[in-house]
Amino acid sequence: MKFRLGSLASDIVISIYVAATLLLRLKYENETAVDPVTSIIIGLSFVVILWVLIKLRFLNPNWFGLFTPKKSKS
């Protein structure tokens, strides 16, 4: 049995994850002397973690309904 989050819960988890990792990166990079290549590697590793969770279907983002197809008027 696979554990999956619903679309709204996934959206909330992704939003919190992105905000938290961004704040952690900014705080860490501000306190230490980090070169741009290391900053990019840290950022990509955080994105890869998120990507893997989506590909494993643990997270099922709906992007808060922003990309729903519009119905044509017929």
C-alpha cells in the first residue's frame, strides 16, 4: 500500500518546504562564505528531493488550481 497525500495537502507541504528551504539557504549562505557554485548545488539538491517525492507519487500537487484547463464555450 502506497501512502499518498491529497492535492491540497501536497500543495501546502510543497509551499512550506520551498519557503523553509529558501530561508535556510539564505540564512546559511549569509552566515558562511559560500561561493555561487555551492549555492546552486544546494538549491538543486533541495529541488531534486521535491521532484523525487512528486515522481514517487507521494506528493500530488494541484498547484492550488492555477493550471486547470479552461472549458471552451460551445
